[in-house]
Amino acid sequence: MTPVPVAVLVSGGGTNLQALLDALDDSRVARVARVVASGAGVGAFERARRAGVPTVVLTDPEDPAEVVTAAGDARLVVLAGYLKRIPPAAVAQLRWRVINIHPALLPAFGGPGMYGRRVHEAVLASGVALTGATVHYVDEEYDRGPIIAQWPVPVRPDDTSDTLAARVLAVEHRLLPQVVVELARLGVPDKPVRLGASGSAFVVADQPSVRFGDDR
Ligand code: GRF
């Protein structure tokens, strides 16, 4: 099995990218083929350089042709802390091949402007008892595409937006690689896939483990 080439799009420090690089390091299922940034000077590039992965800086993230070209031969495009909207024409060309990780249980606490600390501040202000991470397909709108997988994180009474963000990020770093491996294992289907929790992991601990239906 030739590892599925994955392009990772970033705008920041790249801890989700690092989780993917670590998880796919000796994988026969998927590999990080390139890292694409929405602008120059992102911290994530240092991680790509250390892993020997080629990098690309978009000159115009609004240009659909440039975004599609930057993805190159990647079968799967992963938005990992990428803050720009994917141009609709690029979404159409890459339908069901672009996924995003969001630090909340969508559809709640998502949409334009809902990223980083703001998400966790909104969660705390709302008083909800559960938040978490969501991996979803990217469509023409921010954070609205069909959900692939989610994992819950309990909100603690003494949480601040920093402590909550840290626990959600830890879950993101486990959930995103698992989803990428599962989609690659399935050959990146050209239709939406939904992944569910395996066994009772959902109940016992906030350690993500997802699987597509029965073992195939
Ligand atoms: C993560 O919380 C991710 O969900 C959100 O942006 C944050 C970026 O983290 N989209 P990093 O750049 O991967 O460290």
C-alpha cells in the first residue's frame, strides 16, 4: 500500500501538524507530503523543515487556482490551524478531500471569527458542561461542512480559556491523526464518511479512539 499523500494547511504554530508528523512518521497508510501556509513566517514551517517536508507559502489564499496547485498531488488536504476560508471554486474541485479540525463541538461555537481563545471564552461564557474537538469536511462556509468525528471534553468549574484550550488541544492531537489514518485507510472516499467511537471509550476517558463501523 502506497501511503496516501496529505497536504497540511497552516497559519500558526503547528502543534496539530506536529501531531500528524509524529503519528504518520513510519505509517504505510498516509504521509505528510507538503505543508502550505497562508502567509510567511509561520512557526509551523520549522516543524516541517525538521521533518524534511517541503513547504509552500500562498501569495493569495483567496485564489482558488493557487490553493489547488499548492495542494499538489495530495489526495487529502488537512486544515490544521488554517485561518483562511478555502475559496469555493477550490472546494468544488477538492470536494470530500478537504477536512478541518475545530476546537469545539460544532455546530456550536463555530463560524467566522470563532477561532483560538475566542472559542473557549464563548464556551465558558455559555455555561455548557461539555466542549471538545470536531473534524469536519470543508465546504463553502467556515466550520459548516459535514462532521466526520467529534470527541468530548468536560468543562471544569475552575477552567480558564487557557486551561480549557490546553485540554481540548490535547484531544485534537489524538483525534486528527486518527481521522486522517481512517480516511486514508478507506482510500479517501469521494463521499462523506462519518466515524464513530469504538467500544466504550467515549464513556470512560477523554482519550479519543475512532473507527469506521466494524473492522474491514
Ligand atoms: C487549534 O486549536 C485548532 O483547532 C484551531 O487552531 C488551533 C491551532 O493550533 N483551528 P496549531 O497551530 O495546530 O497549534
